[in-house]
Amino acid sequence: MHNKSEASESCCTTPGCCGEVDTTVDRRQFVKATGLTAAMLIAGQTDVMAGPFDAADFDNIIPADKKLSKEWIASLYARGEALTATGDDLKYIGMPINGICTGQVYLSGDGRLWNWNLNATKDRKHTPKGLRYMQPDVARPSTGQGFAVRVGGKVHTLDASGFQNVKFTNQYPMGRVDYADDACPVQVQLEAYTPFIPLNRDESSYPVIVMRYAVTNVSSTPQEVSIAGWIENNPNGSKGAKTCLYRELDEVSAVECSAKVKNANAIALGILGKEKPELLNLAKTNPGPDDVFDTDITLQDGARTEQDAKQAAFASMGRSFELKSGESRTVSFAVSWRLPYVQYGTAFGPRGTSLGRNHYATIWPTASDAASQLAIRESELHSATKTWVETWYDSTLPYWFLERTFIPINCVQTQMGQRVFPKDNDTEIYNFEEGVRCCPGNCTHVWHYAQGLARVFPMIERENRDKIEYGLGFDSNTGAIAHRYMGGRFGDAIDGNCGTILRVLRESQMTTDYRFLESIWERVKLSMDHVIQKWDPEEDGLLAGSQHNTLDEPWFGQVHWLINLYHAALKASAVMARQMNQPQAASRYERIVEKGVPAMVDLLWNDDFGYFVHKPGDPDDQKHGSTNGCHIDQVLGDSWLYNVGIEPILPKDKIRQSLQSLWKYNFTPNVGAFRKVMTNGRWYAAAGDAGLVMCSFPFGKIEPKSGKASYAGYLNECMTGFEWQVAAHMIWEGMIQEGLAIGRAIYDRYRPAARNPYNEVECSDHYSRAMASYGAYLAACGYRYDGPEGKLAFGPRLSPENFRAAFTTAEGWGRLSQNVTDGQQSVTLELRYGKLTLKEFALDKVKGTSASQAKVEVDGEPVEANFLHEADRHVLRFTNPLQLVADQRLEIKFEG
């Protein structure tokens, strides 16, 4: 049972952060309150999304007919172009550009580095209110660090102040900025990145940012060019004397700034290459570009300066060269740092931190050493990162969809998380909060929605299952998983328990054998049995008692979405039990589902409504939750099963009707109109924004009788992680347009003109649940993978006759291409990194095609495979397992 202290430690403890719900306003009052006319509701967007509406459209507050414009619908499917920004639209852009769990540094729209947060500092907006959605920060780079170019004696800072024309182009995890000015004879293109190589966690965790500047002489005469950067010696505000050390290391020259104190923090600026810098200043005393070009002092390796702690101190370095007309040269800078310790979040409240050692600081003894190791391998690391960028974006899927489904993974490049050695502990962990410096403890009921990290860096998720949920947060006596790993007052949330069990199967599938599952299975089994014993002791497949969940209070009675998630966890457990040669356990889990599914349908399906409802407990203090509302997660469990390749468990017609009802009753082209009636809750979609609200009440509402009234505000909000979960499910179920529309609404809310497109906000910044977006990508690809079984399958949902997209597996990634010509289906699998073992490959049949055999080749050499027909897909089982390595191509032609 959950007590009051558990509820009080939720992520919404700030008074008034959600508010109470007022449902007493009828339609006439609504129309009066909103001032609706026949004019468009959508304001402030360049493209008209929907309308016009009149008052009658809002009888149930959300219009059933969305009146989406033909142009907007067409934009859902159009390939489009990469996100770009110029002028005033640059101001909000902040792309996390550092390595995984190495702090937080943004790349601004005009190419500066800002929002430095290397020591996990918490600011006033790191709260459960998610303030940066409605109050986005304007980029605020400091003059303490920057870059500039000098041509013909004139200095141009490499930002919007130094160049008239600046254009930002998204290539996340890389960023590109182009600089041009009629008054400058050179143009500059910046490519900023830190190594980001899917599946390679360690090579993607450098505390180093590379700034590659390509300078081109666009004039008709030769030009003398200098380019330089500078940094401020103030990495930790230490009282010790400031020091600056010049070092010549392998493939990099660097100036490292620190202080003369034990375990001092350090920051370094380097230039990649064997050549020494022509420009070097260790004793710069003022910010900005002054003095960085006026010195040609030649210092030797090991030169050091020392300045008083109270004195401003900077260091700079750069290169000088001549460019002929039309000639280009690239100069690459490295900005690196080392903070040995960090106060990371482990509890609620301003003092809820613990001291830990930053993992990356145990790898590299100095900031310069980290830059040097990267520099030695920069060609390889840059190439691999660039290859991923090209593989991801060279797709037939719309650019907006590729961007919005991938970008939330950047949360692991922020102070949402730290990779630390806790105090007096020699085993490092990933300490993940829900959002940046808000709601600690690797919260199970939030993180189980996230799909992206598990597919891009699966090692991180595996380690978290072992060390966190089934480690620090696990009760080995009962099988309970604390919903925050700190234990104690944090009890076990049923959705967190069930979601974690599902995650274990997913993590096992992203390996090549069963060693991971074998190492953790007995703990997983104990946790599944705990869920049964605590919430379903009758084993009838229904739940009872206090059911704490991600909406931060215990619900009671029969809760549709929790039952469905419970059934999904049972199905996953049955699969794992059979893999671990425990058929009796598997049969037990399957029997519970067999009883529970029809019982859930009989009890909770409302045919008049067209969706599942929540039947709360009988006492007045249990009559809260979504009750008879249309709740966003009502078929969450079946949505989850697609991510682990298990067939749906609820009747297909009920799943589809539920999703159709969510579209009809919960998707609104103007959230502002909805919130003028349903006033309470936080704002993650503003007036003029479209979104899928958490819960609507088209048939009336039972008022909440217990719990914190503020939590009822959750039901009015648009939270992207939940929205993406539904969007993914819709795409899987063939509701392509509806699923894309939900995703595009999120994309539109995060346009650069309105806010930072790299910060998907829910409860604080870079919210982890937003990684549910990757599930929509998997759905669009029809991706199914089981590494230990050597099975890979696809079923593209968008333009299957001409489809191209990236994929990842346990040990390799690449690109799938599918084409249909003259009624014949063919596919090419290009492995671009790592390796891949395949025993079986399956492909959904494209409508209008037929095949009686398959021709299979690897790099032009024939491969033997058995061709099998299934109802809706082609299946190839290879006579001998295929062992593909990078740059190999598997080509399959299905012939009639």
C-alpha cells in the first residue's frame, strides 16, 4: 500500500503547479469565454492547419471534425527539407552538443556555445511546472568564450553579430551554421559535433566539442585570414590562483585553464592537427576577440601562466593562412573540460543531492587529454558520426518526422542525467532524472515510455535494468521495484513495475544471445510474481487495491490502462520464461491473461462511448482518476507489445475503436480553446497549438473525491511522451494520417520561431518520456527485431513501394531500402557500421504484389534461404546464419 509520504514525494509538489479542474462551464459559457467565431482558431502559424470552426463544433469542447486543411495534411507526408532558421528564428535554438552524461552545453542558432551547465546546477525553471515551454530561453552566449575570423584587418565574430547572413541547419546530432556577409570576402561554414555513434556508448561520451570551421575565399583576390577562439578561466569559480598551461599533444595543441587547488575543474581549448598554432595567448585579460589576433608569441610545450583568483583570465589560440580566390581551408577547434566531482540529484528539494565522481573524469586525467584522444581518432570518429547523420536523414520519410522522432534522445546529453561513481562506491551508475534537474531516481513510471535510448545506445538501458531497477531499487525479498531507486519512502508503482518487465525483454532482444536475460531473469520473475501477489492475488487478470502510477497518485478500482499494461507484462514474462526453459511459469502468466482480457472487455468496454473506461472503487475517497473519460493510455499495454514483437492481446476492433475515439475526443486543433474551459494544469501546448489532451470527458465527468486536487490538472495537459505513445500505436494499427498528425502537431509546437526545437518540455527540460517518439519511427518502419533469435523484420507503413530508412540492431546499423516495380517487391539491407547476424528476415507484403520465390544475394553472391509464405508477410530462413559486416549489402528480390 502507498502512504501519504509516498504521494507527497511526487513530481508535482509545488503548490498550484497543476491546479483544480473546473468542469461547470457549459457550451454557451465556453463560447462566450473563448469568443469563438467562424474565423480560424489557429493563430500565429504560417500555414493554416485547420478550420474554419463555429460554436457548434465545440459542443464537447473538442471538435469531432478536425477540419484539417488539405495543405496541412499533404505536409504530413511530404519529404520536405531539413529544419533551418535565420534571423530572429535563431534566438531560441539550443542543441545539446556534448557527449553522453558529460554535462550540458548548447550550440546556439548562430553557432555559439551557451547554457553551460557542467556541474549539474539547478535553476529556477528546473521545476515540475516545465516553465521553459511557455517561457523559452533566448540564447545567451557569454563573451567569455567564442570564435572569430579576421580578414583584411577586420574582425568578424562567428555569430549573428559578426555576419549579416547566418543560417542554421539541423543535422542532429550535428549542427551546421553558415556565415556570409557582403562586407566580408570569406564565407564560413561551421560543423559542430561531439562523436555520436549509435551502439557505441563509450565513443559517444567524450567531454569534448569539435568546432570545424571551413573558410572559403569568395572574393577575386587572395586573402590573409586568421581564425581564433578564446575561453575564460573560470570553470568552477575556485578561490585558488588561476593557471593556464600550454600543451602540445598528439594531433592537438591546447591551452588548459584551471586553478591551483586540489581536484580543480578544468576547461581547455585546442586546435586539431600536428601543426602548432600561429596565434597563442595565455595571458589574455579581457573577454571577446580583442588580443586574439595581435599576438604571434611562440611558446614552448609546458609554458604556464598564473593569475590572481580575483582577476579575469582568458586564453586564446588560432591559425593564420592565405587563401587564394575560391580556395577553402578547414580549421578544427576542440573545447573540452574535466570536472572530477558532481552534486547529482538523488532526492526532492534544494538539498537533495549526493556527491559523486564523474565517470568521464576517471577516464581522462586532464581536459586536454580527452581532446587529444579524440583528435588522434578524429577522422574515424567524425566519419562514423557523419555516416549516421547521412543514414538517418537520407530517407524517404518526411524530414519533420525524422527530426522530431530522433531529437529527444539528446536528453542524455544534458543534466537530465549523470554517469557517476556514487560516494564510496567503485561501480558507476547512470543517475537519470525525469527532466533536467527535476524529479530524481530513474523514475520507472516515466522512463518505461522511452523507446529511443534502448535502440540507439542499448548498453545504457541494459546497465540500468541490472544496476538500478533490479539493483539499487530492488527488494530481493519481495520482488518490488521502487519507482525511484533511492528506495525508502518511494514505493512500487504498478505501471513502473510492469513497464520495467517489458523493458527487460526489449533489452534482451537488443543483444545477440541470452546471457543478459539469464543474468537477470530470476529477479524479473520475482518482480512479476510480486505484481500478481500484490495487485491480482485471485489471478483473474484484474487489479485491486491502491495502484500508484505515473499520474502521481494511487488510482483504485478497475483501471483500464493499468490492467492492459499488466497483461502486456505477463505476456512478455511468458516469452522470457519459455526462453529460460520455465514453461510452467509461462503457462501461469498466459492463463492470467486469458482470463483477464475478456474480463477487462466485459467490465470496462463502453460500446456507447467507443472506448474503455475506468471504474473507480466504491468509497468516495476512491472515486478519482479518469473514470468515464477518454484516457490517453487506455490501450498502453498493447502499444508496448509492438516494441517487443508480441501480437496484440485485446480484440483488434476494440483497440482500433479506442484509438479512433482518442482522435475524435482528445485531439484538438487549438489547445487554447480547450484550456479556456478546462483551466487547470500545466502548459505544454499553448493557445493556437494543436495537441492530444490527456483525457476528455465527452459524456460527462465524475468529480475527483480524493488525492491531491491539483493532480486532476494532469488530465488537461498535452504531454509529448504520452502523445507519441498514441501516435506510434496509431501508425502500427494503420491509422497513418492520425498518427502523423499528432506528431506533426508536436513538431509545430517546437518550431524555432516559437521555442527551442531541441528541448521537448514536460516536467522540466529535455524530458525523458519524450523518447517515446522513437516508437513512432519504429512503427513507420514496421521494425521488429529479436537479436538472440537472429530475426529481423520490416513492414513500412509510409510509401512502402519506395521506402528508405535507417535501422539499428544489437551490433550494427545501416539502411533498409524497399521498392516495388511491375508488381515485384525487392529490398536491400546495407550495413554501414558494426556487424549483424541473421537467421531469419521477414518483410510485410506490399499490396498489389505477389511472389512465389526469392532471389537472395550478399554483395552479388547467392545465398541459400528457405522462402515461406505467411498471411501478410514474406519470410526467409537462411540455411546458414548470415554474418554481415560493415559495407556489405543483402539484396532480396521476391519474384512471381
